[in-house]
Amino acid sequence: MTTQQPLPSRTGSEPARPSSLSGAARLLDAADARAAARLQTVADARHAARRRLPPVVFDYIDGGADEEVTMRANEAAFAARAFRPRAAAGRLDPSLATTVLGTPLDLPVILAPCGLARLFHPDGPAGAARAAVSRGTVSVLSTVAGSPLEEVMEKAGTSVWFQLYASGGRPQAEALCQGASDAGVEVLMVTVDTPALGNRLRDIRHGVAPPLRIDAHNAVQLGAQVLVKPRWALRLAGTGLRLSRRGAGPGNDGGTGMLTMAASPFSWDDVAYLRDRWRGRLMVKGVLTGDDARRAVDAGADAVVVSNHGGRQLDGAPATLAALPEVVAAVGDRTEVLLDSGVRRGSHVVMALALGARAVLVGRPYLYGLAAAGQHGVERVLDILAAEMHRTLLLLGCPSVEELGPEWVAPAG
């Protein structure tokens, strides 16, 4: 079995884990490190997360919309393609390095924004951000992650990219953008596929109707689930959990003790409005057609993310790998294109890059790692994906991710 080695950080210094850990916290951190070392695949991380979390929390990560057709299709799309390896390529040491919006990355795998990430482990979004930069990549913080932006950046010791939801319309969006800019955020991600929330049946069957909300009322209702996961409950309680309607928004002081998220119905005019007011780079996430990709670029997007929200919004939407070539053909010469949804292995990353993606975003894989073993678990998942990418490129006979193109893949069968 290939040994997974951490990738060097381009920053030259990794954000350290908090140095003020108590004795008990140090023991828990050591337990997380041991748990992470046992993970050999993303599937292992998923199984470990399932053991750690109450079912309602695990299903929030793991589930999709309605019958979960699109969620399954995202993964199946990778099996519908085959690699075209080149033999006798000689001795190679493949490079995984690339750039996204001018940011150098040692690994073309970005941690996607996720609502309510604070629920999965006390390390939460800050631990994920530290893990990302330690492996030479970046993390995107969701507006509704459950931790204020400034707090995450302070605890992480690094900047993050910021993903925008704004159910309150342009005034709220503008205020959030101004706060992110003041905090030093350089890349804004506007998600455009949430005019309404998907019908997430797993949440409903747990008695938690969308938008997901965990408060004193349904905490009692879900008490049996929490009681059988005392380690999760005690660790989370020990963080002094503070969650609010604005989740991770700049300037949020928490304090309501409630988790929720809501629809964010942006229009292309709204995207152009934000572009005029945002000084940094702007990404649009949630496009699945060439026409929408062109609209995003016309509205000022510096990059587009081909995404169906991990199959959590419109069930029946196309798999992102299937949609990727159309988007690349429409705007690939005008902007950078990234892919989100369905990536579970390093070989999936390689395939997406061969079809024109600059990098991929992963959500569930790193969240499984976070739930299973905190920051250590996220680092382990990134190491697993990096080792799988390296091995895939060796077996393909490809010297670098920069050399990948559509000639390296074909329909399976």
C-alpha cells in the first residue's frame, strides 16, 4: 500500500493546532490523530463518521434531495468514463501543483463550503481551514457554517475564501461582502442554485423539516439520538457552541443557540451588482449548462463552479462530470472552470481535470474526515486523495496535472 505523505505548504509555515489545549483536550487530540491514521479511503472516513455522529447529523452530511438520484449519478458519472493510459512513459515524479485565480495550490482539491460545519466536530471550520493550508490548498467558509468569519480566521491562523448566501437580499449581501473584505478575504463565491431549498427527505424523516434547524425544541425530540452518541455531545458542549441565523457572516456574535439555513434566490443582475462592489476575485457556483456559464462570465465572474450542490437541490439535475465538457466548451477560454459534487477518489480528481476543470471542490469527503477525527481527519482525507492522484498519474504515464486533457479519457465500455 502506498504511504500517504503530507504535501508541503506553499505558505512556508503551517498554521499550528491551538497551543492552549487543556490536558483533556490534548488527550482527545491524540485520539483523533490515532483515528485518522486508521483511515485508508474516503469510504473509511464515511464509516468512521457514521459511528461518531447522531443519525440526524450524519444524514445531513450524507443525504441528498428527494430520491437522491442526482447524488448517485454524480458518482456514477466517473464510472462511465475510462482512462487512456500511455505505456512506457519512463520514470516519472508527477506534479499535482496548479493555480486557481492566481493562488498557487500544491493540491487541486479545495474544501467546499458547508452549512452547519460546526456541528460535526469541535475543530469545525477552523480545523478544516488549518488542514487545507497545511496541505497546500484552501478552504471556503459558508455563510451558514456556524462560526463567525473573523473567529475562524483567528483560530485557523490563515485566510479563507468566503461563500455567500443572502436570504435578506442585496442589503444583507452587501453587508456580508463588506465584512468579508474588511476581514481580508480575497475570493468571494456566490452560490446561485438555492432559489429554494431541496426536499431533503432524510432530514424530514428525522423530524427536522427544512431548513434544517436544531434548537431547544427539537433537541428534546432528537434526545435519544444524542444520548447514544455521548462523546459527540460532550465534545460539542465543551466548545460553548454559539450558532445563529447568520452562521459565519462577518461580525456575527452568535448567541441565539440555534442552527438554521434558508434559501438565497440570487439573479444574474444580483451577481453583476456584487461584482461592481467586490474588489477581489469572484466565483459563481452552481452552473450546469453552457448558457448559464456564459451568463456568469458576462456578469463578471472570474471563475465558475460546475455544481449541483452535491445532489442536495434539484433531484434529476445532470451529474456534474457529464455537464463539465459543455461548460468548458462555452467559457473555458474566458474563465477558469472548477468541478464540485461526486468526487470520492483521487482518480476522480484526475478525470475531472482531464475534462477541463482547473481544480475540484470536495464537501462530503472532508466532512467525513472532520467528523471522524477533526483536523487530523481532514488532513488524512487530503493525503489520501493526493496519494491516489499521484498513483493515477504514474499509471497513466502523465507527468503533471497541467498536461492532462480530454485525450486521456474516453467513454467506458
